[in-house]
Amino acid sequence: MIVVTGGAGFIGSNFVEKLNNEGIDDIVIVDHLGCSEKWKNLVNLQYSDYLHKDSFLQMVLEDNVRFPVEALVHMGACSSTTEPDADYLMKNNFHYSCRIAEWALKHEVRLIYASSAATYGDGSKGFNDDEILIKDLRPVNMYGYSKQLFDQWCLRNGILKKVAGIKFFNVFGPNEYHKGDMTSVVYKAYNQILETGCVRLFKSYSAEYPDGGQRRDFVYVKDCAEVLWWLMEHEDVNGIFNLGTGRSRTWNELVRAVFSALEREPRIEYINMPEKLQAQYQNYTEAKTDKLLEHGCPVSFKPLEDSVRDYVVNYLSCNRHY
């Protein structure tokens, strides 16, 4: 059995779809559906059972998981970079991860978990996924800090040689519609174009970058699912790994790709950034991917324009979920 926490969420549901494509449906999805629309991500997936995240944690704490587990892919977390409740993030992102990691290690279960490029903070210390640098990073929001704490916990307890942690960069693609303000700019741009014919981007507050010229490493969720699959198949590959394309692109380029996929001329308006975001805004991210490549990961990332076109034409324009 494979357990996927956050399995109804964005990256998690795409990974379950990948497992299904590989002929695997012995899957337990762990999540918190509540009153959200995430349940729609499950409709076309094949899996054995669904457990509320609290029920699964209770099983783990009591060491009473009543089914054999081959791998635990831990994608579940609050991913809001603007979440103000630090106690909630400590409990939900950090402590929850610690407890299930302890259980997985005790039972020799393959563990892959989601970290984040948000741990790199303002990028002044670079984007090198060398484990020795983990303790030196300074995240600029509480979400990034909650991820950083678990990376540090794994390092401090000497378990990074037994687990694989993934620092996801700017992921976009199908099944993100339920994320509210945390949806990708591709998703937001698509809807803005349909509604107004124009896309709004934040002005730059750095002399180094023009408006819309701030840069991110945008990576398609389908490529992320391929990397997760490869890591699950290669239990000897462990440590912290960046998951991005290794090539940063501007917001302007990203938005123009959406206009192109819709066969429309670009119209971009630059607006003021809220003050509360200015202090924690990343003007530049770019994954250093040498480590993953050195371990033999064969995944080749699609060009940004091709990924955006696939997402817009084959999913957003069709209102399609898996």
C-alpha cells in the first residue's frame, strides 16, 4: 500500500494519477476535504481508501496503522505563504511531519516529503540544495520557516540518508483551482484574460528588475509527479533535492505564454504590491538541479511555453480535472 498525504490536493492528486498510470491503485489518500472543492480531484482517481489527516495521525501515534505500507509520500501541509497563524503551521506542517517520519523510519517505510523553495528566503544565500547549508537559510514567511524546521529536524536527527525531501519551486498545473490566493499566476492569468482581456502583475520594487521582470523557476506539476515516481522507485536515493527546471523565467514571459495559448495579444497592467508582501517577496528563484541529475534522475522538464499550453488548452479551457 502507498500512502499519499495531501492526496486530494494539487501535487498529491497529480502524483496519485501518475501511480494509476503505472497500474497502481493500492493507495490510501490522507487529507482534509472539509467543505472545499478538493473532492473533485479524487473523482477520476483509483485508490483503496481515504482517511482524514487526524485519523491517520492517531493511527501513527498509537502505532496502529492497520495495513501494510510500502511507501509514504508526504505532500500534505498548509501551503499558504501568507498564513498568519504560526501555531497552526507549527502543528500542521512541522510536528505532524515529525510524527509520521518517526513512524516511517521505525517501520522501514520509504518516505518522500515535500519541502519548499520558500526555505531559501530572499535568495541572498543562493539556491543550493547542499544539506550542510540547511541550517544557514533564513525563510521570510512562516510557511517557509515551518518547512525549514522539518528539514533541520531531519538533518539534526541524522535521517537525511534515509528519506528524500523535495524543495518544490513554483509549481503550476491541473488540480490547483481550490487553492484560492495560492493558485499559480498561470491559473489567475487565464481567468483574468477571459474576464477582462488583461493580466495584472505586481510592479517591481527593486532597481535590478523591471516591472514583470522578477524571475521564478516555474515547473509543471506533471514533471514533478515524474520525479516523485522516480524517487519512489529508487529507495537508495536520499537527501534534500531541489525540484525546478533549473532555468528562471520572468512573470512577463509566463503571462505571454498564457496569452499565446489562448491566441490573444498580450495586455499586461502593473499594479502596486501590498506593503505586507514587499518585505517577504522573492524577486528571483532558480533551482540548482545538479544534485538530482548526479543521482541519475532522467526526467527532462518541458519548456515553459509547452507546459503552459498543455495546461491552458487541455485542462483550463475544458474545465477538466483528473
